[in-house]
Amino acid sequence: MRKMKSVFIVIIAAILSSFTISDLISPISLSQDIIDLGRVEAAKKTEYSLICTNTGNIPLIIHDIEHKCNCIDVKWNKRPIKGGERDTIRISFKSKQKGAFYKILTIKSNAGSKEVSVKGEVVEKINKQRL
């Protein structure tokens, strides 16, 4: 019985030693760390698509995307992103409060946390000039 236990431990150790730390973590690569929405019109929804790529070898699972503002809505596919694949995080911004803004989104996943900044300026109306 003791010999079987030792053999089992050796097999488990061999399996675990074949993995590197980078194999066990799914790094997130984002198309941008700072999203500049520029000038946005008050009370109008502005949308942005952020591309998220799994540069690791194991599936990347986004658990939550935190933000502290009712002016931001975030949607993403809840399925795991396989190694080497990408998916889209959709960000919507809508505010009536005029002025500059700077918001931080925290993407929480099995690879840890990553922050993305969203900035711009809310103006009353954007005048579109004809050429």
C-alpha cells in the first residue's frame, strides 16, 4: 500500500512539473488600456468595442467587470475564451452631466485583474458642419 502511495505521488509530481507558471495563467491582452471617447453628446449613448485576447494556453474566464458609475454599461460573452482566441467587450457610456470624465473599469478573471480607463468630455450638443 505504501509503495502504491509513493508511485501515485511521483506520477502527480511529474504531471505538475510539466506545466510552467505561464501555462497555468491566461494573460489578457486588450486592444487598448485607455479608451478616449472624445466629445460625446449629453444624454446620448456612445458605444465602444474593446477586443480581449487570451494570450495564454488555458481558457480565460472573465468573472466580472466592475465600474462605479451608472453612466457605464458593460456586456461581454460569459463563455471561456480559448488560448489564442479573442472576444469583444462592449462598453456603453451615457451621461447628462456635462464636463470631462475619467472612469476606470476593472476586468476580473481567472488571470487576475486588469484596469481599463474610459475618458472623454460630455458636451451639450455636437455641431455637425457640412462641407
